[in-house]
Amino acid sequence: MNVKREDISKNEVKLTITVTNEEMQPFLLTAATHISEGMEIDGFRKGKATLDAVINQVGEMKVLEEALEPAVSLYYVQAADKEDLNGVGMPKIDIEKMVPGNDLVFTAVIALMPAITKLGDYKKLSIKSAGKKVEEKEVDKAVEEIARMQTKEVRADKGTVLGDDELGVIDLMLKKDNVPLEGGQAQGFKVYMAQDTVVPGIKEGVKGMKEGEEKTFKVTFPEDHYQKNLAGNEVDAEVKVNEVFKLDKPEINEEFAKSIGLESLEELKTKLRENLEKEQIEEEKNRQEREMLELLSNKTKFEDIPEALVNDELDKMVHELEHSVERQGGKFVDYLQQISKTPKELRESWKDQAELRVKVALVLREVAKVEEIEATDDDVTEEITKQASFYQDNEAQKEQVETAQYREYMKHRMRNQKVIAFLREKMVKQA
């Protein structure tokens, strides 16, 4: 293998890699075996044909194409190691010469890990903690929410009108200029008269209606509505009331507390207060972490951040959002339609955030290096053993957390957690 290096910029290197025909032979043999496993070749059992027999059957180029990916992968890694390159992301590979019986020549453009030229002084930088206490009105609101969840929907007598406290089940059709809006139809749509509706004006329009009544009225979409073509526009709402329900909300008293398994209303409030305090502590912890790492990143000087590194981070962010939407039962394509963005526009809007995430990762790595912070093998083994114990009935998941790749990921994550804990001690000042 011959390697020629060209420094394109401070953070990009181009390698021209030549692999001799002799070095390609093992890959060609493996490729031939793989091809012969899926076809009949006279005189040979499947997977046992010789290289020459496979070439006679499918041609030299087909075998070379099959051998290309593993050969390029191996020799790219060897070339990068030879040049001592600390690459990030996937390299851009181009095949320059691929002719049967000749040397293989390909190029790899590699984005280099940017260096930190001056690390922010985390021993002098600081942020303030926000000492916040749970207010009684927050506890009362939580109690009200539990009562709301315990509310029973009781079918109202025929002739009951929708007032301020009822529930109406309606069929809804939204039209603009007499044309139905896309996504503006709903059957069995619930309108809780004591709550705000998705489209302002629906609740007010159905107030006073009875079961079986139909009505058309106008509603106006808010100026900041996510669908720009509807924002601030007036549309027609065609409504039919199918059912009216009375809401039997429990009275908040001692009996209510006992009905959900507690001794008293005071015990319920105490437990809710404790839960709210835990939530506030966790929220404050996350806020401190974001503010602390953003401050340190902004006070740190970096070499130019490669676009490839930012694009990799954008890929992760989009994947995280897509997974989150699907986990909640939605479709990512529908979500993009709701926010009126194309995948390209979404990525563009996140570019600054992605670059910040890259800088934070570089800062964490640098602080770990300076302070000699690392997750030990024992730390990692203990955590992986703990996680594997949760998957005793899921062998595939158990095997995944025990792989070398997952171990490396966990070691990296645990090191970052230690660095964040270290920075918290240095930078967070009590209010």
C-alpha cells in the first residue's frame, strides 16, 4: 500500500491510497466465495468455487466490485493510522482507479478533530444556582390535576345545553373559502368547556348548543399558528353536537385522599410537594449544566470546527427527534408538516445548536485530559453488569450492552459525567 498525503486546510486532509493487485487478492478470493454461495457453478458446491471459476461465470468486474468495500475500509484505517490522523466522522471516499488486474487507487478526504487553542478558565468562571422553593399554589394545582384525572364523564339528559363545565363530543369540519382544510376534519372531537381548545373560538361557538344540533360559525387562528397559511386567518367551523356529558369531578377533601389510597389530604399534599421538589431539583441541575457548559464553551477558543463534525451532530439530533416522535406514536413526516419545515430547513435551524454541542464535547474531553479524569474499567464493568441484570429475559438486549462498542460508549459517557460533576463543584455558586 502506498499513501500520498495532501493537507487541504487546517482541519482537512486528503489521502491518495494505492493498493497493489497482490494486496487485493485475499479480498477477491473472499468476494468470489461470497458470490458462489448464492449461485450454481458447474463442478462446485455452493460457496466452494475457485476465483477463476467465479470470474468465468460473472466477470472480473463483478468480483472486484464485491471486494471493494472491505478492501477500502481496511486500507483507509491503515493509511489513517500510518499518517497518525485523528479523524472525525466518516471520510469522503472517491474511487480514482478500479480496473481488474491493476492497482486500486482511491482517495479519502478526512475531517480532523479540531484542537482547543485556549481552554476557558473554569476555576474563575461561575454561574449562580437558582434557589427556588415549591409554592403552595403549585401543590394545589397538582391536587386539582389529580382530581381532574379522577373526574367521571356522565351522559347528560337530552336537552342539556353546553355550559361552562360540560363536555361536548362533536363532529367538526373547518373550511376556508368553502374549501375543507387539510387535517381540519374530526369526528368524535371532545370539547371540554372549562379548558382551552386547540383552535380558539370552538368552545365559544358550541356554547349553548344541545345534542343533535348543528351550527356554522367563524373562528380565527392565532397569529403565531404553526401553519403559516392559516395564521391570523378567519375560517368557517361546521359543527354537529353528538353527545353532551356532565363532568362529575370529585370534591377535594379527606374522602378524596382516601379514595386514592392515602390517609389524609395533608399526606397527599406532602407527597406531591416532595415530588415537585425532586422535579425542581432535577430541572435546576439540568439548567445549571446547560448554562455552565455553554459559558465554558463560549470562553474557550477552538480551531475551525469541520463542517463534517457539525453535520454528524445534526444527524444525531434529527435521529433523536425522530425517535422521540415515533416513541409517542407519531410519524416524523407528519411532525415536519405540522411545524412547516422540510428536513433541510430543520437542520439549518439547528446548525448553531449542533456546533455548540460539538464544542461542549470538545471541552469535556479537554477538561478530562487536563484534570486526568477518567472512568476506570471497574466503574464501567460495574455499570454494565447492573444494566445487563435488567435484561435477564431479553437475551438480545443483554448481549448488546455487553459488546465492546457499548462498553466504549459507556466509558466515554461515565467520564463525561465525572467531568460535569467536577465542573459543577468549581463553577456553580450558591445563590
